[in-house]
Amino acid sequence: MPKAAPTLTPVALLPSLAPLLHEWLPRQRWFAGKGRPVTGFSLASVTELLPGCLHLLVRAEQPGTAPEGGDVYQLLLGVRKVLPPPLAPALVGHATAGPLTGLTVYDALQDPQIAALLLERLRTPGRLGPLRFGCDPGIPVPAGLAPRLLAAEQSNSSLVYGDTFILKVFRRIHFGVNPDLELPLVLARHGCPRVPAPAAWIQTERPENATLAVLQPYLRGSQDGWQLALRALADRRDFTREAHALGRATAEVHAALAATLPVVTLGRAQTELLAAAMRERLEAAAQAVPTLLPHVPGLRAAFDAVTKAARPRPAQRVHGDLHLGQTLRTGAGDWAVIDFEGEPARPLTERRRPQPPVRDVAGMLRSFDYAARTQLPWRPEWAESCRDAYCAGYAAGAGTDPRDEPELLRAYETDKAVYEVLYEARHRPDWLAVPMAAVRRLAQD
């Protein structure tokens, strides 16, 4: 790291980093602007987090974004003269201009030494420039836990420390209150055992308030619901007992959220706005994916039915992106719910808005369909039995059955299927048949 600290400013550093980021950033799994060229970068924040490690908030400018309106990404970049061979996969590039000239820049999260120092910083609340480090004093974090970076592809980066804690480092930063810290904190204070309680976190105040990372207990020996479902399908095993227990767990999380955060009532006007937003998303998706066009009238009917059956109904904070991959079954056989960030593509204000709980139920119902479609021959009866068991489990935990609101449940499932069609068409065309099967079913209901 250069000793001339005054040169470590956004303006001074940009000539060193911009050429490297042009090549490296678009290749990352969590980069959201794929398919569009990056026209420039600006550094919204620079902090020397640790010796030899820079913390950056980088704004990527792309066509179609207003000035100061590009996506902001969080980077932890290490700087060395020479990169040792074990860190070769972490290489970002070699700086040839600016204050880092002649130095090697790399992804610091892949450096065990820096990752270990990061945990030590998390154990001590306080401030460092615009960064704020917070913690729950009731959850002690031991020193010296060995770090390992999870290799699974995801929209964030995760470090596991000693199989005891897991640190989620958000890559694409949304300014405002992040539900992935807000809701687990609320649930922990309520005493809900279904969600791992945050032990420590990092936030920033510049250029705006945002959550940057969250440290939670690592549920050692747990298995995610998606993999469990796939194994059951491969072994041709029934999954209804697990689905029933998962439905009850979902109801418990919803009950805890309703007990601690405001519950509002959606009247006819709010319900009509909800349905209108679903119709707008359908029209936009059909323009982008012409395969949807023949089914638009039937799908629109699902949204119209919600308006016709409008009545006052409660809305509350929900998970917002619930599916099998957002659940863990612990070694004790209990279900836990994780990743309360919501759908990353939606604005943060929308993700924090109270909504009918059946939205989460619809997301899980779609997930059972996805799992069943991964096996050939397709087993729709497996998905249907899981869907029924999940709803029955939810009813047992909540006292109300989501199937008692068929119009709203169908509308949310339809809205989710339309979102899936758009996503698969853009990112995984080979999977497009999965949501299209649901589209055909839902358009005919």
C-alpha cells in the first residue's frame, strides 16, 4: 500500500482502478449490469479498512442510467507488490497509472489473512471513516476463527468462520434500511428461533446510509431446502412431511413479524393498485418475451379476479423472496428461514412495504414446481402433494389457510411465474419451460 495516505482519495485512485475494473467487474457473478457496456466508474467512498486493504463503493455507469444513477458495488481490494500463487484466482489486475502504479490489486475476500483481520474488526464496535461496526453484545464472537470463502454462485459473497459464523458481504449496495439486517434483528428480539440472529454488522453513512455486511451464526450440519427436495425427487421419496413442517415454520415467522412490526389493512383502492402493478409487469414481460403473448388474456384474468374479490385484508412485513433455497433444515430437524433481502431487482422501498402473507406462500409453491421439473420424467403429482402439505402446515401454524384466498394466491403465483419467465429468458433459456408450464396452467384456471 502506498505510504502517501493523502493520495488515497476517490479522484486520485480512479486512474489506478478504472482500467482494471472495466475488465474484472463485469465478469463477476454478482454484477447486475450484464449485457450492457460499462462506460465509466466513479468512487462513492474509499476507506483504508485494514493495512493493505481498501474498502470501496464503486458506481458503475452504463447506458440508460442517469448521472449518479448507476449501480453501486462494494469491493474489498487488497494491494500487494507481488501476489503469492495461492491468491492467483483473486487477481483483479496490475495498476499502471495513479498512486497504485506497479502494484497488484486483488479481491481481498479471497485472502485468508485479510478475512481473519476483518472478523477481528467486526468483534469491536465503533467507526472507521464513514463505516460503522455494530454488534449484539449478547452473542459473543470468539477470536481466531479460521475463514473460508464459500464457492457457491450467489448474488453476494459469504465467508464462513470456523463453521461457527457466516458473514454475508453485500455486493450490489442499495441505500436505505436493508431488510436482511432489519428483519432478523426484529425477529431475534422477539425470540423467534426460526431465523439466525445477527451477531455483528457493517454499515456506512457515505454517500448515504446502507448495510454492507451481516455476521450471523452458521448452522453447521444444516442442509438447504432446495437440495433436500432434489434428493427426495432423485430417490423418488415423498417430501410432504418436510413440506408440512416448512409451512408451519413460515407461519411462525409471519406471526413474529406481525407481532413486532405494524400491520395495515389493504382496502379496495390498495388492492386495485396491487393488481394494476401486476398487470403492468405482465405487459412489460410479454413485450420482452413474446412466448408469453398468447397467454396474456388468461393471466390478466387472474389479476382482474383480485380486484373483483377485493375486500379489506391485512398486510404486514414478509420475507419477499421465499423459496426452498432460502430455507435450511438444521441437524436437529428444524427449519430455519434465511436471506430476508427480498427480490434484489425490486426497489428497497417496495421490498420493505407491508404485503399480504400469501405472497411468501406463492413463492414457495412456485419453488416446489421448480424442484419437480428438474427430474425427468416430470412429476407434477410430487409438486402438488408438496404444495398441499405446505399450505396445510401453514394453516396449522397460522390458524388460517392460504387456500382460503384463492384469487389472491393465484394472482401472486401468476405474478411470480411471469417474473420467472422474464428471468429465465434473459439468464437461463434452458429453464424457460419450467415457468412456462405454470403460465399455461395459471392462464387456464
